[in-house]
Amino acid sequence: MNITQAVRERQQREANLGLSRPKLGFTDYAEKFNGRLAMLGFVIGLATEFLTGQGILSQLGLF
């Protein structure tokens, strides 16, 4: 087995495992994760506002 064959086989194994995808930046995974956290924060904010009867700014003492 020569070097180029070994490199191709490794790249194929990494592609099959999903290891060759970028880990940083605007990836699909990062965008979905960020969106889910934003939705969770929004729901928690609404629930807190509903339970306390005060808006977010009032709770923080800004209004």
C-alpha cells in the first residue's frame, strides 16, 4: 500500500464517520443548537414573566 492509497482510505473512513466536517463557524449543527437555545431562553423568559407578573426589564431593575 502506498501513501496516496493510505491517505484516500483515511479520508474515506473520516467521511463515513463524519469527522471531516468543520467543527467551528456557521455549521448546520451550530445554527440548530443556537436556535434551540434561543427558543428555550424565550420560553423561560415568557414563563418567568407569567409567573411573576413582571416584565424582564422590571425583574432586572432596568424599568
